[in-house]
Amino acid sequence: MQEGESAMASLAEVRVDEAEPMENESQARPEELRLLEALLFASSEPLDTATLAKRMPDGVDVKAALEQLQADYASRGVNLVRVANKWTFRTAGDLAWLMTRESTETRRLSRAAIEVLAIIAYHQPVTRAEIEEIRGVVTSKGTLDVLLETGWIKPRGRRKTPGRPLTFGTTEDFLSQFTLEQLGDLPGLEELKGTGLLDSRLPTGFSVPTPSDDPQLREDEDPLEPGEDLDLALAPAVEPESPPEGGNEGGEGGSED
């Protein structure tokens, strides 16, 4: 009886040993991970899954390989991260201070620029007049120029209204700068109140819009004309010095600093 039990135990061990390789078949092979690692390191910009798949051997599950590579690098000084649905290597967050002196140039944005950037991020596509209506103060051309120079915003198209004003939206560089995978990761109303960025005593009906990642032009937008001079389009003939129509005429109105 003991010999029979021993034989059954041995047979079970053999079956377990034979099953182990099958469990590992779903994992990427070391050589495939090396190829993927080399492609990501050599690229000067983040790569999406489709681009990586074109450069990898046929039959490789690139998505699974990326997840495996991400797990391998999770505890290292460099992490594999996904930004705007693209993959890239970044210095681990807790070690970013090491690179501050070498790679970061501190450039303080004015309060006006921060406000305009936030409005564009949450309300895009939005025109300059719409930004002024939300802020209750005239927006100078210089503020938009600074944000355009950072590469965080861009002209999307032109609104189908008299004067055909430019519409603005954020860019992938904006997502990368603030380590966002998508615009939907921006904080909502409750998060903003929790961090003290919004007064807890807000007017009835106050809400924070849900930003959209859709790059397609809306029905009320026309595409930009090829080669048109956007800088001239941004500059008004005369810089206004009074609040926009409907704005406050008290201390909060007037042109911005």
C-alpha cells in the first residue's frame, strides 16, 4: 500500500514539473525583453504599443512584454512608465532630486499664466474670449505666448463664429510635464477642495468640467489654414485695458499683471 502511495506521489511531482513550463509560456522570453528594452532606451521620445510591435519579431505579445518589463524595473533607479498612452523610461520618482540640477530649469509661471493653463486644460477647446469670460479679466497676449513657448498648449482650430477666433488645447508635453496618462487624471471638484485649492463654501451649482482627450475638432471648429501666421492672429490690434464685456468693474476687473 505504501509503495502505491509513493508511486502516486512521484507521478504527481512529474505532472507538476511538466506543468511549470506551460505557465511560463505566456511570459516574454529574455531575448524579447532585451529587444524591447533597447528600443525604448534608444528612442528620444515615448513610443506607443503599435510602433513597438512593428519593430518586434512576429508573434510577440508586446503588451504583456511591456507589463513584464515595467515590473522588472519597478524597484530600479529607472522606471518604465506610460504617459499619454506611450511608453518611456523615466528616473524613479524618489530619485528625481538627483537630476534636478542637471536637467531642470526652474521657470516660475505668473499667476495669470497658471490660471489660463488651468482653464485651457479643463475647458478645451476654448478661445481667448472664453478664457477672459471665465477669469473675469482681460488676458494679455504675453500670457498665451509664454504657454505656447512651453509647448503645453497649442492652437487647435478656429471657432465658427464672427472673427473666427483661435481655439486652444493642451498637448502631450503638458501630460508629460505633470505625469498624467490622460486628461481625465486631472483632479476633480472634491480633490481640489480637499487640497485647499478651492473654497469649501462654493456657490450653489458650481462644478468642475470633465476635460476631454478627444483630438478631433468639434462641430463648431474649423481646421487651421496651412501656413497661416498664428502669431499675427494672436496679436490684437490694440491691447484692451478694461474688463471683458460682462466682467467685474471693481477690484477684480481690468487687465492682468
